[in-house]
Amino acid sequence: MPWKTWADLPAPPRKGEGNSIGEFFRGEELHYVIGVWLFKKVAVGKISFREMKEKGRYLSTLQGETLGILGWVARYRTDTYRSVMEEIDGGRRLRSVSFEEDVKVGSTLRRRIHLFDYEKRKWIRVRQRKDGTKIRTEEEIPPGMVYDDFITASYNFRYGVYGGIERGRKYTVATFPKKGPSSYEVRVASKEEEEKRKKSEKSQEGKEYLVKLFLDPEVTHSKEGLIEGWLSKELYPTEGMIKDVMFFGDVRGTLIKNTRG
């Protein structure tokens, strides 16, 4: 069930002096309902951001799980992504320390772990197969390179690390390569494109910026890796759609709850 009015959701803290990026997002928890085809609620998703014991380190967890009949068809699939991040540049930016991907289908678990040691410039990958065996590989991180997983990148983007959010602008974010060099691309729609899209939307609440995010198709399980969505004036992701997801077509998520610890 969507929110009644955008004002019902709590306002974010304001960026200011003495407020680092980690402090800015600390305690944020966003809940989404996910629908496909004519079904409005086939899955739920949640992303949280919390402080860890080690000063300057934070953990964000993104999890989505199927429900009901579709859940039964998909063998109650759960996708979980965990990103451990550390503040750098005097608290003005987050950097990935580790990134973990878990896909659980029924009783079968597939796990991938990425560890980043910037002092030794080592990127360590651990892949756990369905049978439980593990494969470990190591690669060098090029001098001066910072790899942002898509979760870390989302907080950096919202905080303005890659530049202020402007209509008609494109942002490129370097990430760890899988099959050669890789990056994420974020495009903020022009005012004209934004207004045109709004005319076809049933509700316009919480829709300030129209954003297109291009990820690795392997992450989104889709053909192009394209996510289209809206950010509110306060830069909360309020609604988004992953295009052409395998077996399901377009998958839409809507923000239904926003809490801060």
C-alpha cells in the first residue's frame, strides 16, 4: 500500500558542518514493495545503513525476497547484498571495503565476496559454488583507483560525491571489473523528459528527479541492466523499475516506509 502523502515520511537530516557522509545516512532504513505484471506485491525489499563498531565504518544491507504464489514458483528466492564501507577524504566520501552477494533459491546458496585492500592494492574475490566449494582469485587494484559497488555508489551519489545532482547530466562511477573494465552510468533526465514522463504517472508525489541507472546485467538479472526511477526532492529513491528482468519482465518497486534509527 503506497504512502498517503509524501509528508508522512520523515525528513532526512541536513548536511552541514561536522556532519560526515556516514553520520548523514546513519540509521536510514528504506522499505519497498515490489510488483510485476498485474500483481502489486510479489516481493518485498529493504535497504539499511548502520554504523559498525570500528569508527568510520558502516554496513549497508540490501535484501529482496519473493512472496506468495510467485515466491513458490521462484522457490522462495532471496537476494542479499552487503557492503562494508569506510569514510575517506575527511568523511566526505564512502569507499567499499567488502561487498558480498548472496542468492538463495530454496536450500541452495550461491555466494560471491569481494575484498578490497587499498594499502596493498589487492582485490580478492571468493566465489562459493552451489556445492559449497570455493574459488579464490587475486587481482591488482590500479594506483589511484577506487572501486565503488552499486550500494556504496548510491550513497555517494545522493551525498553529492560525484558532483551536484543536475537535470540532463551524466555521471560515470568506476566499479570492479568482471569481464574487462567496468563502470556504472547514472543519467538524470532533462526537465523536458521529466515533465513528459510525469504526465503518464498516476501519482506525482515524491517525484523530483527522473534517474536512469545502468548496472551490470548480471546484478539486475536483466537484458540491459537498466533501472529507471524517481528521487524525491530530499533525494530518497521513491520508485523504480528494473527493465526486462529474466522470466518476469519489468519489475517495479515503490517506497512504503522510511525510518531512521
